[in-house]
Amino acid sequence: MSVFKAILELFGGLALFLYGMNVMSNSLEKRSGSKMAKGLRKVTSNPVSSLLLGAGITVAVQSSSAVTVMLVGLVNSGVMELSQTVGIIFGSNVGTTLTAWILSLLGVDGDSNFFVAILNPRYFTPLVALIGVVMTMACKKQKKKDIGVILIGFAVLMYGMIMMSDSMAPLTEEPAFMNFINMLKEPGFIVIIGALIGSTLFTGVIQSSAAAIGMLQALVMAENVEIYFFVALPLVLGQNIGTCMTAILSCFGVGKEGKRVAAVHLSIKIIGALIVLFGYFALDAVFHFGLTNLKMGVVSLALLHTAFNLLNTVLLMPFSKQLVKLAERIVPDKEAKNEEIFLDERLLNTPTVAIQQCRSMTVDMAIAARDNLFSAMEMLKTYDAGGVDDINAVEEQVDLREDRLGTYLVKVSAKELSGRDSREVSRLLHSIGDFERIGDHAINVLGVATELFDKETNFTAEAKADVAVLSEAIREIVGLAVDAFLKNDTEIAKLIEPLEQVIDDLIDEAKLRHVRRLQAGKCTLKLGFVLSDLLTDFERISDHCSNVAACLIQLEAHALDTHEYLHQVKSEENESFMAEYNAFAEKYSFATT
């Protein structure tokens, strides 16, 4: 019965370990996500910077699997090149060894010294859990609550490790278990290869090298269990190979580039393991290092885990280009799909990175809508039939991006987000609709230009002059809206509402001037309808720019009542608003007739 209880405690501890790791990793991603995304945006082909970035990100989120899955998503989305991920993968492999060193603290013996004893997780884990619970329940700021969740996750992880360690004592009293352990004391090809394969499969099933290393560390802490270097080496190597399973599973449904990221990761582990395993035993047969029968402890296992990944990096990183070519051979080119990959679902596992990718796509969409509008407005002055298809094609892409972004952002919003990320999702959701509508009005402006060209007619000289003034004002307000969004600059955004008011006044004046021309017989009724349509498009464009600015300003102030904001800006005595309004009114005015 005690053996059965020990087995339940072992797997219960494993479950708590995996759950605590998941909670801690997700919370760390949430807190460090913006820095992680910023680092990835700056990644270069420089191997050293990529290595340090990969190690830093993995230390920050405590999960090499999460980093690799994120890389699969980024490469599959076209954000990163396959060659850029190699250094990050090497760094990630090194960074993930930190967990084993933390777990090795369980081996600290501090019976005679309080300050040494406090390093043992058995003593500090309850305190960490208590602090985490208090912060989660008592703190009002979300940042402190998130830190509390990280501490709770860490405490659960360490308690799971303690349970696994405690469960080993009853198992060592079981003859069948000890017979199996004693089998591992005899060096032999079967034992070494069996340990390598078994460790790989087990780690692949639980998808956590940290948990697999933790179980091995728990095993060596048992009094009657002796694990020697010759069997620990293939066990650790197998755990490193098995952790690639998460990246492999994440490749289902991705393009060839995404699959090649997992292929690079797996190749690094397998090639490194084979070099180290067979290299060591071949050299040991000649030089007799004396490590073969070295008894392993929790610290020496952590050291072995780190040493392998460091050695693997030193040996294979100079061959990064060859690893990329190997991945390309493992995952060969097939018929390329014409469909553009917009946003990868795997990035949802790291919401901050997913949001940054959405922002990048929204920036592209905003620039495309702006430039397309300017191209359509040029058609009013010089019509070019050859450019019509280009303008329509860009608008189709803007529409498609708005649809994909809207759907994806809704999925992101369902994730657990920090306050900053939540505001960014709101800003993007509100802005993509306005940029898409600006793109639609570009097509309307193109329609006006096409109608004038097809009917071989045009506005009067006075109307052309009015349209020219309004066109310049529209160019400036759209440019300001896009710049404010790109730079997240509220000072630029505050210039938009005064200019929007000037544009509204100019449109009202343009309509009155048109009526006077009609009365004087200088303009036809049909051209009046065309002009009215164009003025309506200009008014709607400026309104959408106003929406973008108001949303940016309100979210920066942690509010989202744009209608109330616009009402207050226009209704209250606002010296800054009036100063900007007067400046724009002087800049954009119609010639007197």
C-alpha cells in the first residue's frame, strides 16, 4: 500500500510541478511580454546578440518550449527569417537550464546553519506561497497581482518537486524498483541507448525537460539510489531531445518555414547529443577520464544539463547556415501557396507578441490606406487609367487585413492580458475600422475622378481651387492620424480635432460657394452632384481621422468615451484648441470671389 501511495504522490507531484510551471511561465510572459516583443523586433543576424536574446527571453518566461513555439509562429507569419531564429534557439537551450539550478537547492543541507537552511525550498516555499497569496488578494495594482501569481506558480512548482522527492523514499524499499535501479549500475550499450530512448520518450510525453530533470534530481536525492555519470549522461541528453516534442506538435497546420524552425531545434539537440554521447565514450576509452562511475547529485545533474547545452552551442553555432540548409532538406520546398499568411494562431500563446504583430499589420494597413487615398486624389488632377487596378488591388488588401485583424484581435482579447495590452487591443480594434473606411473613401474619390474622365468634363476653375485647398487639408489630417497612430503620440493626435473642425467649416463654405455658382449659371446640376459626393467623402475621411485621434487620447487617459471627449473639446473654452484651429484656418482658406 505504501508503494501505491508513493507512486500516487510521485505523479501528483509531477502534476503540481507541471501546473506550477505553466502558471509561472504564463504570468512571466504576461509581465515581460512587451520587453520580449521589443527584443524580437530588434533581432538581427548577429549570432551573439541572438544568443543573448534567446537566453534572456527563456530566463524571463522560464520555458524554452514557449519560446520555440513562438518562433514557429513568427516565422510562419513572415515576421522573422528562419536564419534569425537559430541563435535564439541556441540561447533558449542555455536559458532553460536555470530551472535545474533552482531545483538543485533542494539538496542544500542546512541543519546547522539557519542562513543556509533558508535556501532549501522546503523552508522558503511556504513563505513564497504566503507572499504570493497576500499580493494576489490584497494588492490593487494589476502588476503586483501578477507578481503574486508568479510567486504562487513558483511555490506550486517547488512543492511538486518536494512531493516527487519525498515519494522516492518508499519506492527505494520496493525490491522491483531497486532491481531496476541496480540494472542501471552496469555500464553497457543496451543500458546507455535504453536510457537515451526512454528519457526522450518520457520527456516527449510530458513536454517539459524541466520536469524530467526535476524527477531525475528527485531520484538521486533518495538515500539508497545511486545514479552514475555513464547513465545520467544519456538520460539528460534524452531529456533535451524530448523537449523538442512541443515544437514538433506546434508545426501541424503551418507552412514549410514554420516547420523548419522545429527541424532546426530538433537537429541541434540530436546532432549535439550524438556528438557528446559517442564522443565522450570514445575519448574515455582512450584517456580514461574517470567520470564514468561518478555518483551524480542534484547539483552535478544541473551542471551536466548546463554543460551539454553550452558545449552544444559552442560546437554547432558556427554551423548555423548548415543547420538552416539541413532543415530545408528535412522540410523540402513544395508548391508554394499563393495565400498570404497574415497572423499565426500559435502567437496567441504569447499574447503580447501577438498584439505586437497585430499592431505591425495595422501600421501596414494604415500606411496602405493613406497612400492609396493620396493616389486616388492625384487622379482628380491627372487621371491615369493604368493606376485604377492598382488602387483597387490595394483596397482589397486593406479590406482583407481589416477582416483578419478584427477576428484575430477578438481571440487575443479573450486571453489574460495586462492593463497595457488590454488598452492596446482596444486601440487596435477601434482603429482598424477607421483605417478601412478611409480606404473605402479612396475608392469613392477614384470613382469621382473616373466619372469626370469618362464624361470628359471637369469642375469649374473656382471649384477646382476649392477642391485643391480641401485636398491639401485632407492630406495633412490623414498624415497626422497615421503618424499619431504609428508613434502613439497624443501631442500629434491633439492637432487633428482643430483641423477636422476647419475642414468641416471649409466643406460647408464650399457647398455655399457651389450654390452661388449654380445661381450664376457657372456650374451644372450634374457636376454639383459629383462635387457633393466628393465633399461628403472628404468630410467622412476627416471624421475617421478624428476617431483615431480621440481613441488614442482617451485610451492614454485610461478612458474610452470618444463622443464625450469630442464634445468637451469643442464645447468648453479651450485656448489650445482655438489657437490650433485659428492656425489651420489661416493655412487653409478659399480665395475670395
